[in-house]
Amino acid sequence: MVLGLLAIAPAASSTQRRKLPPAPAAAPKPRIERPVPFHVGETLTYDVSWSSYVSAGTAVVAVKEKKPSFDSTAYYIVAEARPAPLLAKLYTLYYKLDTLLDAYTLLPQRGSVYSEEGKRHRFKTTRFDRGQQKAYFEYESGNTVKADFAVPAFTQDALSAIYVLRSIPLKAGDHMTMPVSDDGITYRLAIDVGAAERIRTPIGEMSAWKVRPVLTDDKGQSVGRNLAVWISDDAHRYPVKIQAELAVGSFNLLLREAR
């Protein structure tokens, strides 16, 4: 009887129908920061030798802070290099690199290079748009030059590449590649990991993986010679030694202090 009444009862008009509330949206998954061996306050000081100069200067690399940046969170990392007092009297030199390294993706958001060479001052910045896979490059030296170009998804800058390399577990025989953007050019960085070696430094002898990077430009030509980085085989994963042969001579950086 009840079923029959329901069958012949008039349907409710559209104005009488009640709208069901929408189903609750699924909660977004929380973002997880990538594990890294460095932290805010880490400061690494290097002795720099160049060609025949046993002590040509000092380089200091520091994780200055961790802060909100570009709708995310980033490590602000700064590297500065100055000549030894004797060389400074002959020629003014100063270099500063910085990067904003996203804590969730370990990709740089923005990087810059400032240099003073005598009376010539230059400032270069690269900002990355990961959604569009583009980089925006700006160069200031009297005049300002701007350019934008497509970049591969996982492109690093020169400074962030070192910190990302520190965050990757290494073992002898590993081979990897990563794109690196510098000076408005995207380079291909191929990395081979050799056996661990004992490296003597002013803070003691330590075991370190010998990493050989090979950098090639967009024309496939090699940039630099005999590049090598030694990454300590411990929880800190410090770059304890860096060497390179460039057109202006051979450079060596050796870790003097870590705090």
C-alpha cells in the first residue's frame, strides 16, 4: 500500500528539491621536505690556491637561512671569494654567488652571481619558472640585458648543483647527469663517482668520494679541464676539496674550517 502511494504521488518540483551538499574534497597530501646533510648556520671556509700562488685567497660558503620564498620554503645559500691581502693590493677581486634552493624539490628558485674585477662590476641573475620550464636571465654591467629560454625540468644553477650533489647517496661507479644553467646557457653536467680516497685537510684527514664532473655547453664542447670534487664519506658530506683547470690557470680549494 505504501509503495503504491509512493508510486502515484506527484514528484517534487525543481524548486522543492533539496540539493545535497557537495562531497568534501580529499585533503591534499602534505608536502615533505627532502632530507639534506646541511642545515642553517653551516659555514665552510676554504683556502684557495691558484697556479703558482700557494695561498691566493679565501672562499666561504654558508647556509644563511631557511625562509618562505616563491610560495614555498627555500634555503638561502651564499658563497663569497676574496683574494689574499697581497693579491688584493695588486688587483681588486670579489665574487659572490647565491641561490634559493627549494626545500621540497631541491631545485633552485633563483640564483645570482656578482663580481668585481678591478673597476668592472657585473651582476647576473637567473629566475626559474618551474611550471613553464623557463629561465629568466638578466645581466647588468653598465647596460642591462634580459633573456628568457626553455630549460629542462631539473635544471640547477652552479651553486645549487653542489648542494644537490651532497644530498645524493654516492658509491663508486655511479654515473649521473644534470642540466645546469649559468650565464644564460644551459650546460650538461655528467658526473662519475670514483673510489673513496683519503684527503688531508687543515681540519684532519678524511675519507672522501672522488667525483669527476664533465661540463659541456649547448654545442657539446667541454668547459674546463680536470674538474674534480671530493665529497666526504660521512654524515656531513662536505665538499672537502675542489680542483679545476681553466684558461686563466689551475684552481684548488681545500676545506680549512667547518662549523
